[in-house]
Amino acid sequence: MKIILKKEVEKLGEVGDILTVKDGYARNYLIPKGLAVRATEGMLKAIETEKKQKAFKIERERKAARELAESLERLLLNVKVKAGEEGRLYGTVTTQMIADGLKAKGFEVDRKQITIDPPIKQVGKHEVTIKLYSDVVAKLNLEVEAEAE
């Protein structure tokens, strides 16, 4: 029997996979548990349409992430923090500080997307990585300045 998986089944396939399985396995296990549906002409067309829409949406999101990455890479973000003598910071620059600085400049970036490696503990120019999409990464130029006391 031909079936379409509605949920991922271990050792069988992913969501949307079209498989041929034994009739009893499909009738007695997969279909009653809601893991699969019988592959009819209409269902196959619906799955194809859904896959195309999903691919279009992913490409649109990826394109938007690339455009945002280009904008971020041209930007120089200034962050003011308290610093002691010789430019050493009293703490480190946090991802929240960077996210707030970007928000003030009009960029919506979640702090969880920002990676600071190694931690910034010195005044000066640094580079921060921002993962915008699974395969889109931006390098943000960051200038850390001592806050006027």
C-alpha cells in the first residue's frame, strides 16, 4: 500500500515521504495512530503544492537574511561600557548590549543569534558573529569605547 507520512517515523521516513509498506502495517498501525495517510491522487497533489510553498517560503527567508547580513557587515556599531585604566572593561560586552545597539539602529536581531568569541574585555575594535539563518552568517564590526565618567 502506498502511504504518505504525516509525522516522522523512526527507521521509516520523514514527514511528507511517499512510501510503499505492507497493507497490514499501514492499516493496523500507521493510519490509526495518525502517522500516515493513504496516498491518493489528491493527497499527492496536495503534498507537492505544500512542498513548493515551503521551499518558496524558505528561499524568501534566506534572501531576507542575506540582505540583512549585507547591511550588518557594512555597519560599525559603537558600544559604550565602563572601563578602568588601560582600557580594561569592568565586565564583558554582552549579546544583549549588542542586540540593544542594533535595535537602536533599526535592526531586529535576537540576542541568541549573536556569538561573541572570545569574550570582549578590552576597549577597541572587535568582530562579532551573527547567525541569521542556518547558512547565513554576518560579521559585525564592533567598536567598544570607554564610557565617560
